[in-house]
Amino acid sequence: MPTFDQLGLRPELVEGLARGGFHKATPIQAGVLPPAILGRDVLGKAQTGTGKTGAFLIPFFQRFAEFPATPEPFGIVLAPTRELVVQVQEQAEKLAPSKEFKSVVIYGGVGFGAQLDGLQKGCHLVVGTPGRVIDHLQRGSLKLGKIQYVVLDEADRMLDIGFRKDIERILTHCPNPHQTLLLSATVPETVLRLVNRYLTDPVHVSIESEKPTVDKISQSYVSVEESRKPELLLKIFADETPRQSIIFCERKRWAEDLYLVLRKKVAGVSMMHGDLPQGMRNQIMAAFRAGKVKHLVATDVVGRGIDVTGISHVINYDIPEDPESYVHRIGRTGRIGADGTAIAFVAPEQGQRLTNIESFINRLIDPRAVEGFEMTRPVAVEEAPKPPAPMTHRKRYSNRL
Ligand code: AMP
């Protein structure tokens, strides 16, 4: 892969990148940067973990010196979740080529105060979730009349969440011409429609053949009855002493129950799901990133896009029904340059889920030998319809622990 110097970046930018630990481009960066630096629109097909954030931030920074001093932003990045926008902004602050650079992050679920403050002071780049960006546009606190650079990050996911209308409204506020980069893990018809309407003669960059995270991760499963899952988890913790882990549960209440059990037995455990107040979610993520929280019991709210470098283990405590969600979850480990371990707990009636995941990732997942647990593979049969969530699940933990 080329060095950033070889890609023709400004020297102060190459220095900023080196300070942030970026010396060579990743494949998606090597593909996106040359056309983007020339001002072309780009459709980039890439998953998290490939360096896609850098792929869209670096061309913005390359143009940074051209932007005249004005309080209104030149660039806007839209991304689907609060965690992602925070992460993008952090990476922008880390890689910025100049101390002058200012960015503001905008997301819902928190008060407007800090965001209004930031916008009033002026910034070069706004990073936000579409819903809250619309709120600011309506209040008149955000002006997009100077925008020259637009990024739609995880476009497939933004459309899944139902942000299409918001995205389109935001784009109508951006003056033409402007440069647009659209990044998406998948490019279904819905994303293509967005591309056709809002990108001009885009260069397509795909790094499909690269599976940067999944192939480096050691994957295995253990067959286990629901009621023995806590016991199995503690056994694995005792055997493996994971440095840092995420333990994925299917439902918020299940995560809560497991957390209550686990925190009595293991140090440094915390929990994260979508019902927690945003402030608390931020705190927990910050503590997790800093390594103060070692083990995070979580729902899929952290399944996608969250980048914490030290995670050694991903436990699919509830094996997901959706194979894509499995890939996103295990992608939280084995980040660039590191190896990771992913272990899925498969209940006897969940064999079909395992099979679906294997055909999706196109490889077999090995059973894992854990003392006291059978190595039989659960049979792949159609699952019975899901039971209703509340109340019944408490029985899952009986009093084994
Ligand atoms: P992303 O796919 O943007 O979430 O990036 C995944 C991780 O790779 C982040 O921790 C980045 O800081 C890191 N990263 C991205 N690009 C590079 C690079 N060129 N060299 C080293 N690390 C990188």
C-alpha cells in the first residue's frame, strides 16, 4: 500500500497523519483518496475496520487550507448513530493538519446547549446524525450555505433506520456544486438511488475482496442450554482471561440480567443498551475505550461501527439471527493489526442460526472444547416463533450462580 506521502498529500497533513499513527494507506484509502483529492464524487463500498473514516476525512483535510476563515462549516459528515458520529469527530480531531481546525458533533438524546455553543463559535466540519442536524437547521442554529464537502457514512444503515427524508432535506440545504463521498458496507437498490440522485459521475471504489476483520478472528462456538450460559461464560473468562470483551445479548432485559449476575463475579464489567440515557452511554463508551471498563455486556447498539482497539474477545452470548449482525459484532475485535477471538453460544434449538452464519461468511465455525460442556453440534432445524420477551426470560438464569 502507498504511503500518504506517495499519495500527494500536503506535508502538514502527512505529519498530522503520522502523529495519529497513520503511515500507510489502507486499501480503501488507497482507492478513495486519489479521485477524492481531485474533487471527484466517490461511492466507496467498505465496512468499518477498513479505515473508511480516514478515507473520507483525509481528502477534506487536503482541501482544508483552501477554505477561507468563516464561522460556517465547509464539510458535513452524516452517520447513523451517536456513537459513530462521536468516533468520527474524535478521529478528525486526531488527524487534523492544523490547530485551527474545529469540528462540532451533533446528535440527539442530549440537550442542545453544548451543540449550540459549538456552532455559535464556528467550525469547519460538522459531524452529525441526520435527525438532530435537521433540528438545528430548523432552529436556524446550523447553516449549510458554505458546504463544499459532504460525506454520507454507512449510507445503507442510515436508510435502514429511516433517515432517507432527513438526508435528502439536508442535501437540499447544501449549495451546488459540492463534492460528495458516500460510504456503505452494502450497495442495495436504495443506496444506488441516493447515489444516482445526489452524486455526480462518481468513482466506484470497492474493497469487497478484503475481509479485513473477519478472517483474522479465531471463531468458534459452544453448544449450551440457556440455563448454563452464565456458567459457561465464567468458565471461559477463567480459562481465557480476556483482556477486554464485549458480550452481546439479544435483548435489553437479557443484557441487564446478565450484567447483574456478572458484575458480582468479574471486575470491570459494565453494560450498554439503547434505553440508557445518552450521557451515560457516552460515559460508558469513553470508559470502555480508555480500558477502564474491561467487559461490556451489550445489545446490538454497539454491534456496528464502534471502534475500540483493545477488544480481545467478542462473546455472542445470544447468537444473532441475522448473519450480518454476527459479522458486525465480531468485527469489534481483530481491528487493524490485531487478532481477536469470537465465541458464539448456541442453544440446542439454534443450530439453524449457526448454519446461516456459516453460509454467509463462507466458512465453517469450529466447535470449541470447554471442560464440562458437550462438543455436539446443535441440529439445524427451523426455529419455533420467538417467545414474548418480558418476564419469562428471568427464569433463564435460575439460581445457578
Ligand atoms: P475505521 O474503518 O475508519 O473505523 O478504522 C478502523 C481503525 O483503523 C481505526 O482505529 C483507525 O484509527 C485505524 N486506521 C485507519 N486508517 C489507518 C491507517 N492508514 N493506518 C493505521 N491505522 C489506521
